Amino acid sequence: MLTTKTSNAPNPLKAWISEFLLDRELFKGPHGKPLYSYQVSEEEYKSLLELLKEQLRRVGNPLHAIHLGACFCLFVSEQYRRNYNSLWSWSGAETELGISLTPQQHAALTNDGLAYWKRPIRFRDSGRDWLGSLFTEGGLPWPLVQSESHGFGRAVRRGIKHFYRTEGNRRTTADLMADFEEGLPTAFRNLETRRLLAGIVDQLMYLVEHYPLKDHHDPVSHLDQQAPGWTDAFPIPLDESNARTLLNDWLRDAGQKRQERKEALEKRQAFICEHFLHGSLPQWSIRTDLTLPPEETFAVDPTTLGSTRLELAYYEGDRLLARGGSVYGQLTVEGIKVRFANPQVTVERRALEEPLSLRLLENGRTVHCLFFDGSALDYREAPLVFENRSERWQLVATSSCSVVSGLARLRIPEDFFITSEGAAPDTLAQDAENGRWLEILSDLSLAKGADHYQIELNRAGGDDLKPTLTGVFALYESSPSIVFLGWPRLELPEGYPHPRDELVEFVNGELLDRQRNSSYGLARYTLRNRSGKTLLQRRFGVLPKEFSLSLFLGLGQQSARLLPKGAQLLDLQVVSKSLAVEQSEHALHLRHHEENPPTTFILEAGQDLPPIQLRLPYPYQGAHLLDQYGNPSRTRELTLVELIGYRIALTSGLPQGQTFHMELELICTEQPHPKRAFSIRVGTAPVMLNLFSYLSDMQNMLSAVDEQDAYIRLSLETEQPLLKLDIRRYGGQLQWEGRYAFYICNTSNAAMLDGVQAEAMLLSDPKRTPLHLTEKTSETVGTGCFDIPQKMQFQGPWLIYPGEQSSVRFRPGLYITPDNIFDSESEVCSLHRAAELFHPQHNPHVIEQQIAAMAANFNHSGWQYLADLKQHYRHLPLSSFETWKVLSRNREALSFAVFRLEMDEWFCARIRDELAVIWEAVPLPLWVQAYRLFHDSMRLTGLPETLVNNLVSNRTNVLRCIVSGFDYLGDYLSTGNRRSLTKLPPESVLPIWYQDLRRLHESNRNWPTLLGSELSRWVDRQRLPPLVKALSLVEFTDAVAYLPIFMAFVTAGKARITDLPATPAYLKFAIRLVSDFDRQGWFIPVHALMVSYLLASQDEA
């Protein structure tokens, strides 16, 4: 117990703190940074312990209370850092002090102490968190950091390993560390721990970047000499000898990663792929990392584009592997320039022998296809050679190669033989296809028939330079997937060790004579040197350079026709059980002899080589829906998730071609319904529309209204209706049977759906592991019915949602216990508690109040709530959660959230698409306010100034990508000073840009006209130069021409989007549609110029 004793004696607590600060040259008192940044020494820690043991037993003069609190806080945080006992309680500190304090004393001491150190008190869902505040001040607990079982060291090593993955897509290191926190104790999976771990990783990488540590046996000692004070910001006690050992290991890892990165940049090429082995042998799989350049110009004819917004897609052969999101191209003389928001993509391979390709789609059609060289792995015909790099087995070759290390792992097909002398290497495993897995410690020679392979170990420099085959691709669905028009060229990289005159090319085992080669078809290509060593193997098809196909519809008694060009040297054969084929001089005549024609047929083409197979759509008039397997589909309802793989085949019935009109209409309660129209020109060849490429448009339309059951009606017509399709967010919905049971039925309540995986999340605690609900079965078959478990009946509310692997994507539903309906309280201090008390009827505003409070509070616990949602429920639509919807409506909180949650460009795009956020509608002064709050708060986190500046710079780069105009604002974001703004006269510049816009899009007859008259009238009322008011010379360009001017007024804080006379839903939809017409070439530069002009003019006024 504490005893009270008054005294006029000097204050030993104040004297201890004064000396403590004096040693650190802090003459003006505490600097306001975390307590761990003071780096308490072992001697100081011991003397503080003895002082507190004495002083806590006799509370003296009340005037000494603040210094007692200051010493107490410093001790508790340092005790946690040095000697944490794995218990989230005061027991660790109190045991060392030999005292037991009451909760009131804990609160008083912590409140006084943190006030002295100028540090905040943390709030959790239950109110002030006194203990958690002190533990946060202590940094990371050293007993757990040095223990392999607690995951801290593992997280740091993984952060180092993946550090450079944050570069291209503007992720922060803390956001990256969230991916590695599953190994940490639950109490440490939070924003503070992420920031501390990220600070360690950032600092390690900074040190190896600025100080050469490569050849130093003891990097820590070298840094002590070269950079005194470098340890100050590390949140672990570095006076521990084993801490310095661990830090040496981390520095060596960081140095190695930096060296690998440096070497990779020197050899860097655009559009490369790297393959990595996963799984436990004999089960194995491959993941492929694709590297894209920051930007690239593609040779696309601009007259074929209706918009400069393109969809990216990654294919394996003809199968879609992953969607890459939307990009905005800029029209140039060479084609269209595209910037990649995510230049590093990882895909799980399904068919290794098929090549990977990046496809650009516009309006559902593929407008460009780029194959990744070396992405097809012919593992049944060639060895796979892996080297261990950064704790991963990376594929280095499928042919002869040199490896840097002294260890390699191989997979060799069953008909290969080891030809090198000496003992054969041990077999690790034999897989399901009889491939043998070996690990070798010395050179190895292999052979299969005439092919000879040499794998050489311990060769400096390795064998990263590889020859490539380049040429023009034929864009057909085919087998093999890669087909060249004309024979591809052999390209040798600079510094390739084998001269061209020592290389010999073979096709299907025969010498390739490029001068007299008229063979076409399936080629198995091999490159060898004169000594017979196999250097490269590829499998592809070849067609004549001038080859093309036209398909004509059969009308009446006339049969359908296939007209090949440039195919005189080819033997063409149609393969189909349902087609009769007649050949004339210039065409193949196709007639189906079954009731319905086939969807597709196979055309075989070859000459002196085995034929390649082209899968072609059969030309029959109209629009036909095809499923992911290419079969006709009668479904008239799909979900957004199901769009991937579905296509619509369009065939013209007219010799001169035909225009198909597609409309997307949002079916909702709000009027008028937003509609989006597309025109697709179909000539002599049928056109395949990939439905998933409209996903972004559909998400944008659905998010414009706050109705989870709104849906998209897709209709296709020419002169007559052809196809109607309803596309919904969800394919099922939840129906209650009493209070404690529910079932999942389809959207029309017609049938129970089985195969459902349902989970439940406690809305007040998104960090908690969700409950897996058990489906009732009847004779082992799922019924679609579920009971509410006991655990859910006494605490709530709960969100019931489809599991990530559920075959039925049903609409999430709330389960509210009776207590929730009547539970309310006057004061709510956390978003966790607000989510618990929220009720759409009885308490609808409680979340709004917390989101508003978060806008100006860096340390609000609500940021942790949103971070947990973002991390653990990324597979659910953002609109499933009231918290995300409320955030999207609060511009102050939303602008700060981009900084505080360290959102990358991809997540900002999700907010734009799923919550209908128009980023330009956030006024620039709010961004300035968010920037300042974030910068000032980060400076108090203990991170070195350099790393704080790097982080703030990262946030600025993201803003440049999501809000047009930031590139032209100078230092306005950081200073709010309008004098730095560029002020160009818009009446001199915009008319010239407008003429360029008209010229670039002169062939486009589908300019969006939504809001055109409203924008024209609005601009006419503003105080703008006459030439700006009269910018649009024809009515159909009004919307495109005037929208960026209007949005500049909104961004400058001089207007709101609701100033236009239309419903909010229609405005959000129309603004997105019109701005997408030529975003990079027109909207962004005009918006940027006008924002800068308006803000600079305001300063003058």
C-alpha cells in the first residue's frame, strides 16, 4: 500500500529526470516522441527501479506527483520493452517494483506521467487504455522479438525480403507488414506494431542504402563508427548483446536484398516473368511473378477505341487467370500510352505448358495482346532447374544453365537420363507424372535423345542472360496458344556468352534453314551450340506472314463461308462433327446438319509440319452468351463474380457489317435510372465480348445508389432485341425462419440453395476470428439451412456473409440480438462500440459521430477498426459495411483516411468503384489539412525525420494518381501557400487543347453527352473569360469539354457537385462516365490547369 507523508525535502524524482534529459541534451524538456526513443540504458533502468521502489511507498508532496507519474510511465514502458512476461497486465512492472497499485492509482500516475512526456493517452473500445498506452510507448517487447515462436523476427525478415514490392504500386512498408502479422500474438496485430516493424525494416534498408556494409563482418560496430546515434529510433533495447547479434543478421539480410535489387535493376527488362516453386514434394505448384514497366506505349489504332479507359487481364493460354483492373491510356502518335498502377503481379499457375499474356480490352474486345517470354514451361519435355534465392526456390532454366550457388533442385521428366560420371544424386521425390525431383551439389549432365543439357554449379554471375524469339503474334484462340505470323527472329541479349555463328537452330529435330523455309504449323524449336548443348526450347505455331481469316454468315440456302487470305501454302481442314464442308477455290463453305449450329469449330492449318488448331466462332446471326468453357448458356442472370469467363459472341448478318447497341441500365428505386450505352461495330469476323471487362462500369453504377439489391440490366440489340441479362451483386439472399434459424434462397425467393459456406463476424471486433456456421444436411447433402449457434445469441450484432470459397455469393445480412435493439448510451468513444450500438432504425447516427471525430484524431481507435476490416474482410464488397459507407460520405475523414490507413492506389480505386467516390470532389484545402495532421503526427512517432519524409512523400505520390492536378501544385499540399501555384491563362491554352481533343477523336461518333446542357449553362454563369465559356464549338462535345472546368471549381472548394440539377446517384454516375472519355489526354490536364488557376486567382483576390 502507499503511505502518505508530507515533506519539504528536495524532489529526487525531478532531479533524476532532469539529469536523464540533460544527458540527451534536451534542455527544453521532453521532445514529445515515444518513450522508447529515449533509449534508456541498463544503468538508468536499474537506478530508476530503485528510485521508484522507494518513492512509490511514500507519496510525498502533491507537487511531486507529475514527476512521480513521469518516472512511473518511463519505467513501465521500459520494463515492458526489456522484460515483458507475455501477460497483458500491470503484473510485470509491479512485481519488479514489489508493489500493488489500485486502478485509480494506475490511472492517476499514467495520466500525469504521459502529460509530462507530451504523449497521448490511447482509447480502446472500452474507453481510456492506461496500460496499453504505456506498452505502446515501450516499442516492441524484446523477449518476444528475439523468440522465433512469436513471429516478430520472422515478420522483419519477410519485410526485408519483400521490401521492393512496395515501389511500383505505392504501398507503404507498414501496409506491407500487415500481410505478415498472422504470426504475431493477437494483442500485437495492430497499427502501432505494424508501424514499429515497418520502421525497423525501413531503417535497415536505409542504412544499407547509405552505408556500404557488404564486406563487414560486424555491420553494427561499423555503423557505430560511421553514423553515431543510428540506433536511437530502434524500438528494441540495443544495449543487449544478443540484440546486436540479431541486428547484425538483419543488416546482412538487408544488404543481400539491396545487392540483389541493384543487380536486378542493371539487367531490368520490361514484361518479364519469374517462376517460384511452392508446395511440399511430391505435391508441387508454380507461382509466377510478372514484372511490368511503370508505363508503356502500345501500338493500338486509336480509331478502333471508343474510350481511353482500358481493362487489363492476365491469361494463361486462352483462360483468364486474373483481372488487372482499369487503366487510363493517353493517345500518342505511336499508339496509346498506359501507366501501370501495379507493376508487380503474382499469379497461381494452372496449366504450366500454356504461355501467360497481358491483354488490353476496350468495350469487351481485346485490342492488344502481349505474351511473356519464357512463361510456358514444357515440364513434360524439359528439365526444370531451381536455385534457392531469398528463401525461395526460383526457376533459373529449362535448358542448360550456370548457377551461382553450390546447390540446385531439379525436376526431370521420366524419359531423361543422367549422363555425367560419378554417383547419381539422391531422388527427393517422384511426382504424379513420374517426374523425378533431385537436389545436386555438383555439375550434372542430362540427355534425352539428341538433346543434351549441362547444369553447372558455383559459376560466378550465373546465367541470367537468355535469348528470346520475337515476332508478330496471330491473335486467335489456338493450340498452341502462341502462333506467329511469319517465323520469329532469334534475339541475343548484350553480353550473351555464345556468338551467333556458334548457334544452331532446330525445328522438330530438323535443322532450320531460315533462307528457304516454307514450312508452317506446330514447331518444337531448339537452340544448341556447336558442341550440342541445349540452350533454349520453345513450342509455338507458325502461319504465313500475310495470313488472315474472314467469316461470312449463311443466309437462306446459302452456306456460311470461311475466306482465308495468304493461305495458298497451307493445308486447311475443318474439324467438327456437326459441319459439312465443301472447298472452292477461295473459300471453305460450312453447312451445319443438326438443329442448331455449333458455337465454335476447329480449323487445322499446316504445311510440312504438324497442323496447329484455331478455334473459331461459327458465324450465325445475332448475340449468343457463352460460358467459361465456350458452351452456349441459357442463363439470364449472373453475379459480378461470375462475369469472369462469360463472353457474348456477336455476328453480323450483313455483308457490309453491322453495329450492335449494348445498354447497361441500373434497376433501382431512384429515377431516372442511370444508363450506359456502347456501340460495337462487327465486320466480317465475329466479335467476342468479354463481360468481365465491363465490371468496373457495373460496380460504378451499382455503387451510385445505397441499395444492395439494385442490379444491372444488360440488353443487346440491332434493329431488334437480341439478348437480355440481369447482373447482380449477389446470387442469393438470407431469409429468417424464426429468431434462431435462416436459409439461403435465390433472389426471387424461389429455392433453397445448397453449397453455401456462411460465416459470421462480430461487428464490434473485426480482429476476432469469424465463426464458421454449419449447414444442415439431409443424407449428407447440404440444405441451405443454418441454425444460429449459442455463441451468437448473447452478444452482437453479427454480420452473416458468404465465406471466401462459398459457391453462392449471397447478400450479407445482420443478426441483431434483442439487447442491441434497446441498448444505447449517452457517450460512445470508439468505432468498435459504435458498430455494436448501430441500428438502422433505433440508432442510425452513432457511426457517423465516431467517423467525424476520427477526421482530426491520428490516435483514434477507429483507425484500427478500419484497418482490421481492410485486412481481414477484403473479399467482401466495401458496401457490406456501414463504416465504409459512412467514411465515403465524410470528406474530412476520407481525405485523412488515405494518409492514416496508408491506402495504396489499388484500394483507393476500390473506394472509387465500390462506394462511388469522386476523388476530385474532395476540396484541396481538406487534402492540405490531412497532409499537415499526418506529417505532424508521424513526426511524434519516433521515426527518423528521413523516414517520415519518405512516408509522407509516398502518400503524395498516391494522391497524384487518384486526384488529377497534384503534379502541377508545387509545394501547395505541404504549405497551403497559393503563391507557388502555376497560373496559366485558360483562354489562351484551352482552345488549343480542345482542337487537339477533337482531332484525336475525330473518328469517334460516341462522345458522352450526359450533363452536357447542364454543364454548359453552369459554365455560362461563372466569372470566366469568354473564350472559356465558348470553348465547346458543337453540342455533342459540351459534356466532355466543360466537366473538368466544373470539377476544378469543386476541387478548389468553389462549388459542390450537387450544384448541377440532378440526383446524387445520377451525378456520380455521369461524372465518372464523362471523365473517362479521355481522362489522361483531356480531363486531367484541363482540371489541373483550372484548379491551379482558380486557387492562384483567389489569392490575388
